[in-house]
Amino acid sequence: MSANSKFQINTSDTIKCISSSEGGRKIAFGNNSGDIFLVDNEGQTIWEKNIGDGTYGIAIMKDGKRVICGGKDCKLRMFNSLGNVEWEVNVGKAIWSLAVDPNGQVVVIGTGDSISMFTESGTKLWEYDTSRAMVGVGVSRNGAHVVACADEFLYCLDSEGNLSWKKQRSDALWDVDIEKDNNSIIIGGWDCTIYSLDLHGNEIWNYETKGYVRSVRPLNDGGVLAGSHDNKIYILNDKGEVVKNFETGGEITCVCSTLASDYIYAGAGNTILAFDTDEGTMPASHEEPSTPSSNVPEKETARNDDNEEYEPMFGFGMFDEPSPDTTEILERDDYISSETTTATEDYSSHSESYSNTYQRNTPSYVDSSENIDRGGEYREFAAKVLKGDVKNYLRLGNAAWAEKRLERAAEHFRKATEINPDEPRAWHNLAVCNYHLALKRNPDDVEGAVESAFGPLEIAKEKGGSEYTSVNKTLAFLASQIGIEED
């Protein structure tokens, strides 16, 4: 790890969340095994607990004595200064993110399908349903505004839990936070860029890193602290210019700072690192200028694939793993091209049940106003789109995949399965998107990602028969990911 860190603390599993007291005398953090630590500013343990499952949100309260946390066990817990549980609330669903307002009066959590606000004593004030896993939340002073992110979507709510606005970004988000007095919103995600937005969600500036941005925090002086999977921690000023950066030697999962921003702390792998901001590295004069893009309209397409420095979306070579089948559609005797094609009577009971359930419970691509596509794949294929033509939706899906717009690709492939449930390539490509999207939402849950792909792959295998071999390679790969041999 980094040679210039003030101290390093190693734990048994990946660090997921971190928080500092205002003066920096205490640091709390949690890991994927449910271990929770409170340490002092020399790295010495004050107390340590285990909640039995992954910890995904943690914060030291304003008084510097209490620690609140939440995770996969579905419980929101407040620990006192001795590490004993002061109170706990079972929220009934996994907690994916957590934030406390600067005055320590309210706590906001993001769950698997909602955003909720609680008082510091554990009383629930409101809950807003999102039907999406909220991987990042932030709250301004006294809970005046709440921001949260899930997939490509960014939410802003008022103090009563009413939706102020919801916007769709060009790629999935990892984290969001809001400046204490509502001056700006900070986001980071899979497009490797740190953004500053105004309170209406309009872009003020952006700064591009060389890895996807996992964690962002506004600083007290108007600047931004961010951690990237390019192994660097960035300190930017209020104009989006890099002031300093810190090389950590590992992919950053979470960051925080003291109120005065004199010390910063980060989780990198299973290690906690502490840095004195006086010792950071200034951008070298020979490097590319760090001037950000200002007042740029929101990006509509993903990064250019020809950029050799672009980091694969998942950090492990996404396009060396299962990808959509771009070969020609199989010409089979039972191929039906009508857009009203339905499942034939010889479907297996499993495939018929899965197909019907999947399509019934999934919002229509065409009918959902949230899913209106403004991406580059439309510019390429708009002239060719014929409503009801499965080939066009497969082409649209492949184009969206090439632009690394997985959510959009999945929508196109899903529509293809609705138009012609007999087309195996549509089911195969949908399964591939499901797998990668699940990993984007939770990179640790490989088993869940495989499970999300297995149903559509079974249908693809049945519909394609012995002629369709693409599915076999994908099934074998997924089976290997969970340690079994594909039958």
C-alpha cells in the first residue's frame, strides 16, 4: 500500500464504509464481513464489534461519541462510546448506504428499494419507495435536502420525503453526497468522472479520473474529496481543479475527512489508510492539464472505446467475459417473425413460467417514460427501426452494449424477448446484461449475478437447441464462477 500514509490498518475483508469525527480523533469503518471498528487518530483500536453480515454504511455522530451503522442484516444500530448498542431498528431490508446530517439530527439510509429518514433516536420519519437498490445517499443540514443514487438514476427529495426531481444519467452511479448548506451535489460512478451539480441537478463542472469513482465527499471549504479505482484519492477545489492527490496502491472503496480537511482517510481493499493533506502530491507540470469541463450538458453517450487508457467497467476486463451474441439470427423452421408471437404449447413448464413471469413483471420498454432512449445507438439505427422487428432490437441492444450502456442494452434485449420469445439470442443477450448489471450493483455478490442470468440462459438453450452453441460457453463460464461444472 501507500508508503506516505500516516498509518495503515489491515482487516480480514474489504472495507465498505468509513467515517471520521469532526476533529479526526476517531475513525469508524466497517467491512464486508460485518466487522465494525472505532479507532483513534494513531490507528489504535478503541472498540471492535461484529454484526454478523456485511456493513455498508457507517457514521460517527456529531458528538464524536456514538457510531451508527447499517448493512446486510437489515438493522440500523446506534453504538455508544463503549461500543454497546444504544438502540437498534429492524428496517426489514438490507441497508446499502447511510448518511447523517452535519448537525447530527437525522439519519438517512438507502435500502434495496427505498430511501428512509430517521431521527438520531431511531424514530422513522418517512420512507420513499424507489424499487431500486440505493447505493449512495447524502443529506444536507437538518435534513433540508436528501440525495440518493441507484443504477443510472439520481434522486433529490425534500425534508418531508417528497420527490423534488429524478434524473437519469448516462451511466450507473456509485456514490452521491450534498454540500451541508445545499450549495452543490457531488456524484461519481462508472464513467470514471467526478461531477458537481447544482441543487436542480444541472452540471457545474466535471473532472475525469482513470478509474470508476467509488466514493465522493464535499469538503468544508467547497472542494471535493473523491476516491477512484485508479488507486488515487483526489482533492479538488470548488472549481473542479485538482489541488492534490494521493497514490494508495489499491482501488479506493470509501473516503472521508476531518472537518478542517487536514486529514483524510480511505478504505482500499482490506486496508484503512490515513493521510496528512499537507503531504499530498501536487499535479506535475508535465501532466495533462487538470482543468475541468464547466457548464457542460449531461453526457448522453459513454466513453470512446478507442481510448486506450479507459478502465474496463468492472475492473476485471468486462469484454473478456460473457458478451452478447452478435452473430446472425438463427434461421429455424419454427422461427416466427410476428410481433404478436407468444409462447408455443411445447414450451417446458419452467421456461414458460419464467418467460411469462419475467415479461409480466418487467415494465415495457416502449411504455415507460423513464426508459426513453436518447443514446448513440438511436442515432445509428433510428432510420432502420421498424416497430415489432426483433432484429432491430437486437441490433439496438448490441450498439448500446458497445457503448457500455448496459441498462439500455438490457431494455432492448428484453423487448426482443417480448416480440419473439422463440429467439434464443435475445434471451442469451439479456442474460449477459443481467449478469453484468448485477455485478455493477454489488460486485461482491457473484452468486447473485449468476442466478440473475441463469433463467434467461435456460430459455436460450431450450429455444436454440443443438444448433445454438453460444449459450454453452456462457453457461460454462457462469458455472465456473460459483465453483461448479456446467451440466
